[in-house]
Amino acid sequence: MAEKAAPQGDPDSDAEYEELVKKFGEFNAASDLVKKDKTKLTTKACGKMVKECLNGDFGKYKVCERTDASVFPAVKPTRQKDMPLNKETVKKFCYKLGHEMAKEKHKSKSSTLKENDKECQECRHTIKKLFRETKPGNSGTKASKTGGVDRLTDTKHYTGSHKERFDDTGKGKGKEGRENLHANDGYVGQYKNKDSYDKKKK
């Protein structure tokens, strides 16, 4: 019996999954700053990838939660932490995730949906498209420029005591930046100017 052709909206070709294998590897390398491994996908990298790529379109269908709880554990090998990246695992990942999103999206018939049903194929097609088009790190928080916020958060403009509360990168110094801290270990109790006599004398 001839194999049923995939619909136009879901080509499901080997070349497409080879491209996704490379893309998944890029997300893993971007997440793993030490090893830069592109041959596997860690739980952490998977979570960041799904959030960056799919949360905008599928966030209301709990895409991050469903991936973490159902999809990633089902695709990775048993007793292993990471998912090896090859056409088979990536394809299985996309099929499983498309199925889960279709069930969330079409709750009225979620119990009868199969992975090759039209609803699942539509979700899978969108998911693959978003994975391909999103670059790692695109969801990073950027400083707002609304209402002069960028000016207020620019450390170059800080003056007076306020300037001491932040370092050059804009990170707060905490208590050290708010108060004049003294060791209180001078010649007598509570003396705050230890080793200052010789400096004043000069």
C-alpha cells in the first residue's frame, strides 16, 4: 500500500529535520557556555529553546510545562539526562510536541487525536517553522526606552551619593553602596578612623 503523502503545509522532509538538528545544536551550544556541545540537547537548553521559540504562539497552551513534563522525558533515552541530536530524535520531539499542543488547543477532541491528524500536523508545521526562524538568545531582556527609562538606567548619568550605589555595569552594590561601612576595630571601641592619623598629619 502506498504511503500517504504529507499535506502541503507539513512537508516533513529529511532535509528539514537535518536543518532542525543543527538548529537544536545551536540552542544547546548557546545554553552551555563551557562545552558548546551541538550533539545533544540538555533539559536546560530545551526549556530555553522552547521558551524563546514557541512561548509567543503557544504560551497559552502551556508549551513550556508540557515540554518539560511530557515531551522531553518521552524522547530522551531512558536513564540519560540529555537527548542526543539526530533526525530520529528531533522528528520524534516535533511529533510529540505537535501532538501535545494540538490536544491543548482542541480540548474537545483531545482524547481522539492521533499524531498524523490534521490538527497535529498544523501545530507541528508551526512549531518547526518557529524553531527554524528563531535565533538563540532572542528572548533576552532589553532595557526599555519608554518614558526616559533608558536615561534613568544609564550609569554614566549617576551623580553624587547615588553614583556609589552601582558599579560600571549598572549592577547594585547593595549595602556597601548605601552606607559608609567601618570596621570598628580601631584603638578604642567604635573608633571609625583606624590608620587615618598619619594621613591627616601629612
